[in-house]
Amino acid sequence: MNKKNGQKKRSRFGVYFLAFVILVYLLLFVLQPEATQIALKVSGHLLVKIIPIFLLVILFMGITNYFLHPKIVSKYLGKTSGFKGWLLATSTGILSHGPIYAWYPLLKELRDHGMRSGLVAVFLYNRAIKIPLLPLMIYYFGINFVVILLIYMIIASLLEGKIIEIVER
């Protein structure tokens, strides 16, 4: 199967999935109209909450496509990035905020431009370190525990990234 056919099948899958969900909601509406209305209201409220996030992701993707050319991504996050790439993935993972699903499209774009899979793993792993929550963590667990935990988390993220790259080969 060539790439074009694969993309057509994926786009059709989305349409089929949407049609399936609509049919399920219609069936449920016939069987239990009150519960279905509640589910639709909850879904609507969730959609209203995530629309700003989707708009932000679309903005980031547009900026990424405009400024980040494959050569730039390769230089800083590609196969020859070396220590810079690992440091950049670690630090941006720690500094990143917001819901994780908002980062997936951007990371996919970066991968499409040449970002190494190991660096994607490092970024995602380091998202567990939340700078705004560090004072609270220090309050409950003490500074020694937090520093040691953070060092272990960063080391584990780097090992995870290396393992992903080894397995991917």
C-alpha cells in the first residue's frame, strides 16, 4: 500500500468513526432520551473547554510550519543534534505546560520535519516535572527527596529515549 492510499484510508476511518458515534447516539436517544441529553450536554461543555486549546495547537502548528524548516529541526533535534538535542528535549519537556494532548500534533509535526523519536520520548517523560508544583512537593516531601527524584526522572527520561532509539533501529 502506498502512502496516498494509506492517507485515504485514515481519512475515511475518521468519517466512518463519526458516523458510528452519531448512530450510537441516535440509538441511545431512542432508548434513553434523558441520559443521552445529559451525555450530549457534558460533551458540549467539554468541547467548549477544549476549543481554545485546539486553536492554540493550530496556531503553534502554523508557527512551526512557517519557521521550522527540516534543516533547522535536524540541526537541533535530528540525528546529528547530539547533546544539544537531548538538553533541548529535556528542558522544553520540563518547561511545557497545558494538557498533554495539545502537544501531540506539534510533536508529530516536529517528527515529520526530522525530530528523533528518542527526543520525543524524553520530552514527554519530562512533562511529569511540573515547575509550579515543585514548592508544594518540597513542602510535603523535603528538598532532598525532590532533588533526588528529579535527577532520577531526568536520567530515566534519557535512558527511555535511548531505548526507544535502539528499539526503533
